[in-house]
Amino acid sequence: MPDIGYLNDRFTPLEEIAISPDDRGFLFGDGIYEVIRTYHHVPAFWEEHYCRLLRSAQEVRIPFPIKSADFHRLLLTGLEQSGYPEGKIYIQLTRGVAPREHGFPVNAEPTVFLSFREMKALPIEFPHNGVKVITLPDIRWDRCDIKSLNLLPNVLAKQQAQEVSAFEAIFVRNGLVIEGATSNIFLVKDGQLRTPERNHFVLAGVTQQQIISLAQENGLPVQFERISPEALYQADEVFLVGTTIEVLPVVKVDEQVINNGVPGPVTSSLQGYFTNVLAHL
């Protein structure tokens, strides 16, 4: 089955996509993106991703030219052409093509690009046995609530994590846990779910919100609050959530072992609840 690309109203094999060297996404990182995972040919939570895409576009003042119903049809068409039942859709919107000047170009048309690829699942031992994470200083800009293309700090953090055999890097700013380089984070303490408070330093996660709703539906209280690295070390359980990782237990933060190094019961329950939701998409 082929990887499919879409660029400004046209589907082609992904390898045939050609983006201008004058595109502002390439030159400035002047754009935004989303990632949608598909299960049995269904784009999961696409409406939530679409709303977040629109919000990001509005915050950076790029018009998004595709209405909700047309966006859904676009996703389904790309999935049909690729044929992947389990896939990953990447959506990128930039301010368009123009000579390299910092100010907004006049009359530039936004560039809309999508790719449709097969989803490669995590190694089975990760969700079963848990992963290690490290904490790092947050050196990103002050509008991390926008899902922008400016990801160099995330890239550097992820690489630093990989170099010490950790799965994820957790950003810490002013002594507070913020989020992962590619994920949101939760801890469990005394039967309560806790996650960092939402502000301009945190991207509100689509999977994060699904897990919050599932927890509340099943009688688990959830609290947004200020969380220190020490609170992670002392947690009963820690786990990550994200579009491509679902619910992923953390059994080691820096050098601190969590819950004797095994995934905890609350995390395991939430994995089960989320799997059930996905099965009924």
C-alpha cells in the first residue's frame, strides 16, 4: 500500500510531493500542524483535532481554508487511497509561498499539506512494562499552547532522552513539570489523577482530554495543578498520553523508580478504558 500525500487540492504518491523552497514553513517555521491516528480506517477524534488546528491557525493568523465537513472528506479520501487500516495522518498549514521577508506576505495563499502513512505500533513491552523518562529544563517559547512548527527544542530534548535510553523528556519550567517533548503527563497519588495546569506553556492534548473524561466517568477524580519534579518521584503512578502512544506507563523518572518499577492499577485501568473506546470508533 502506498504512502499518500495531499498538497493544495491534489492527491499524489507522497514521494511526488514537491514544496517550494520559498514556502514560509520551510524558511521560518511559519505554520502549524496536527497528527491524527486512524484505527480500522477511522480517523480517531478528528473533530477535536480539527478544532485544535483551527485554534492554532487563528492564534498565528493563518486562514485555514477547509471547512469541517470538507476536512473530514479529505481525511477519508486519503485513507481510502492509502489503504492503511492503522494509519497516521500528518496535517501541516503554512502561511504560504513568498520571497523571504519576515513580515506577512501580501496575497500569499496558505499551503495545506497532508501525509497518510502506516502507523508503526510501539514495541509491545512499552505499554506492558512501562518506560523511563528524564526531566530537562524547558527552553521553548512562551506559546506552547499553539501547535506550531517550531520544534527544535523538542527535537533536542527527544534526542537527549534517547541518548540515555529514555523514551521521553519531560520539560520543567520554573520548578514545575510542564509536559513531555511529544506527550502530556499524569501522575496518580492517593487515588487521584493529577496533571499540570493548563496555560500558554502547555499544549492541551486530545488524548489527554479523552483520558480525563474516561477517568471521571469511572469515578476517578482529576485535578489540574502545579506539579514539581519531586511530586513525580513520589507519585504512586506516572503515565504519558498522546495520539501515537495512547496511554503509556512510566516506571522510572530520572533515576527514581516509580511503583517498584511496574505499571500501576490506575494506569492499567485507563489503558483498558481507552482501548474499549477505540474499539467502538
